[in-house]
Amino acid sequence: MNNQVPMTNQGAETLRAELDVLKRERRPAISAAIASARELGDLKENAEYHAAREEQGLCEARIRDIEGKLSNAQIIDVTKMPNTGRVIFGTTVTILNLDTDEEVTYRIVGDDEADIKQNLISVNSPIARGLIGKNLDDEVTISTPGGETDFEITAVEYI
């Protein structure tokens, strides 16, 4: 399973920072909690020990997950590409809802970076899939939970 994981520079940096915290802070803290719980005696009925071991398992799984994603990361930096007006991974796209005249701006990012509150949408989301490959001033119809919606691409930025 050697799938490339697309991500922006910011997404990769965020994952690296989380990995650093997990390895340098969380892992030693959990080990210390396990050691102190061991000193409490019988491990069969020691809730602190079992909770610390479970936390250790979750921490190690997250470390493996991040390391896997970073090892397969395909970092895409659109700021180094010429702006052709084409919507690609990493671009910031402004679309106009042709029914409501509402305009919204999204940045298309990797799955781990997506945060709708910050208008960061996953490359795998229905909106992003509908926009990828389209060009500035194109009209697109995107299937949304409320049905089909028509949009016009009013801006494509490589920032």
C-alpha cells in the first residue's frame, strides 16, 4: 500500500509538529504513568495501569499513522506554480452560488488538513471533486446534500 498522500507544506509541518509532541512529550509521560501505576501493586485490578497502557496504544498508533502519511507525502506547493486559472490541489477557489448569489472561498487541501470552519476542504470532498480540473469563469454543477447546485468559479488563486 504505497499510496501517495497529497498535502500542502502547512499540512506536512502540522503533522511533523504533532509527531514531535507525541514522541518527545506524550510518550515519556505515558511511560512514567505506567511505571508509577506498576508500583501500586496487583496489575489485574489496577485501573490506572490499564488506562495508561490503553493511552500508550493509542499514542503509538497515532505515531505510526503520522509517520506513514509523512513517508508517503506528496507535498504540493502551488505558490511555486504558474497560475493558469485551473483548479488543482492546493489552490484557493472562490465560487458563486448561482441560485443564492452567495460567494464562498475554499482552499483545497489534504484529508488531514481539512477544516470547514477555516474553509479548508478535503480534496476528496464532493465540492473539491466537482471543482478540480475546472477553470476560472467555468460554471459547475455540484451534488450537495441539498441536491444539485450550480456555481461559477470567480477566482482561482495559487497562494
